[in-house]
Amino acid sequence: MTRIKRGYIARKHRTKTRLFTSSFRSRLTIPQQKIKALVSAHRDRDRKKRDFRRLWISRINAVIRENQNEKYYSYSIFMYNLYKRQLLLNRKILAQIAILNRNCLYMISNEIIKIPRRLNSGKVE
């Protein structure tokens, strides 16, 4: 059987990998650098989602605690009341409302607190 040398295809593959890792500073070999970079990118995509969720929660909590009308009102109580009233607002939207228009978030929280909760027997709590 004759030998096939792959020629420019192998060279093209190695050049592409080398260009991908050209800006890295490491003592690893080129394939190891590429694997490490791809693993880090995959891990940090998940971490970014986690970090943004934490940021939104912090923003909402800070604005909710500033509200002078209600004492001892926090993020956890606010979110519990939202779910209890079946209001579908996600944390990203609430954080944007908290930054752009605090009075709107205050109005939402005050309305949630005002509405009486009905028990299973029909009595108002």
C-alpha cells in the first residue's frame, strides 16, 4: 500500500491551531493550550449566567430595602409575595425597573402588600 502524506491539509490544520493559541502565554503545548482555553470558555459561560443572577438579586434587594413605607421588607419576602400573587416578572426585568424607575418598583411592592390574601375557607387574612 502506498504512503499518503496529507500535504497541505495537515499543515493547514496545524497553522489554524497555532493561530488560535498565538496570543496565549503558557508553558503548555499548543494542543493543551487550545483544550484549556475551550474548557475555560465553556465553564465561564455558565458562570456568567450565575453572576448576572446574583447582580439582579443584589439590585432588587437594595432598592426594596430603601423603601421607606415598609420596614423589614427584603428581597426574599418580595419574591415570595410575587409568586404568591402569581405575578410573572423575572429578576432581570425587576432589576431594570429598579435601576430606571424606583418608584414603579415601590408601587409594585406596595400593591402586593395591600392585596389581602384569601385562605382556602374564603376568609380574608
